[in-house]
Amino acid sequence: MTQEKSFIDIVNHYIESDSVTLPVFSAAASRVQQELAKKEPDIRIIERVITADQSLSSQVLKTANSSFYKGLSEISTIRNAIIRLGIKEIQKIVLLATTRNTFQCKDKRINLVIKRLWQHSVGCAYGAVWICKRHDFDVNPSEAFFGSLFHDVGKLFILMVIEHIKQKNKQVKITPNLMMEAMVKLHTTQGYKLLEHWNVPHQFAVVARDHHSLEIDQNNTLLLIVRMADLVCRKLGISTDPPQDIMLPSTIEANLLNMSELDIAELEIYLEDSKVLTA
């Protein structure tokens, strides 16, 4: 039995023992999502939900005033942020702000990987929205954002398990290669289970499960968009791995989404400019 296999067995043992607490989806983000799903969302309710959480409101204002969003003057209230940016952008910012708190841990080495994972997730989310707006797909940009932001959430959970193992079992020697091996092999299955546990729409759990699958459901446009955004980010090095040499225009995702070389080149430029959101 190889050392990698032994470590994966250990990780699976801790997962099956339920000794690691599952990450919790933000109640505030869930409430905002529910309100925005209505035909006529109430801005006052969204404002109250955000302002009731001091940490969330400060993070929303910080993001709204970042160089990516900033207008002529600084935004100082949640109401002004909603008015300037619109509720769809506020929806994205709330998801980013509430999820960011989940992407962190006490172990410094693991936290460095989590930071790169966060950058990848955000890059994919904004890339997916860009793809939705580039072509007339029958996919809601908000759904593309959510699906992309959480497509690799299984990696986050695996890292949490590894942190738990490091605390409880000092005899297990965890190298960077072992950590990456466990993330790669286990994250799609665990991501699917976690999103099902969160009771989010099933389509997002499917994206987490199938975004690396060799057999592609060509009718699942949301999945294709997430896969394309993921590939572009990996090529640019917005990932837990170094930049990869991927011939993007030749991928099946680009072909099925009818994305030209110009589309892809402009998306790459957009994602480079979007890096301010992942800092």
C-alpha cells in the first residue's frame, strides 16, 4: 500500500467518523438569497439583514469600496451600496463576505493553501458570470456565480479534515504532496455531500461532483460554464497549482459554449483585473 493511499485512508476514516464539524452556510447569506429569489425583493429587508451583522456589513462596504467596484465617492451605508451597485451585485458581495470567513484556519501552512483556494473560487465565480453575459445562455448569472464559488468547496472540507488530523494525531506526517493528493482525489465526492447537507439546489451539488468528470453532460450548461471558468483560472495560475499549459480554445467546454479565441483572451484579461477581489 502506498503512502498516499494510506493517508487517504486516514482522511476517509476521520470523515466517516463524523469527528470533523461540517462548515455551516451563512444564515445571513441564505436570507438574502431567499429574498432576492422573489419577483419583487424588498430592499429594506436586505438592508436590515446585512446591517444586523456588524462583521458582514463592514465587509460588504469594504468590497463595495474596492477598486473593482468603487465609484466617484466612497460608500458609507448599506443602503447607498445597494443603490449604487444594485441588488444583484450586493448578492454576490454578501456571498463573498460570508463565505470568506469559512475559508480560513489556524494552521499557517494549510491557510496558505486555503487562500489560494479562495482566490480560485472567486476567480471562477466572476469568470462564470462573464461567460453568462458574453453569450445568450439560458443560465442565471447569479446561479453561475454561486455554482462556481462553491464548486471546489470539497477541497475546503478536506483541508479542514487535515487540520483536524494534525491536531489529533501527531504521528501522521503530512507533506504538501499528500495534502494535495487528498484534495484532488476526494474533493468532488465530499463537495457534493456537503452541498447536499446545506440543502442548496441540487444543481449546485452536481456541479461540485462533476466539474472534473471525464464524461460531460453536454446539456448541463451551468456545469459547462463552471468547467470553462475553472480551466481559464487554472491556466492563469489563479489556483492552488502553478499556471497550467492549457489550449483553451481546443477544449470541449469552449467548443460546446461556442467561445472563440477572442472571447477567451478577453476573459483572461478580465480575470487578471478581477484579482483585487481575492486579496
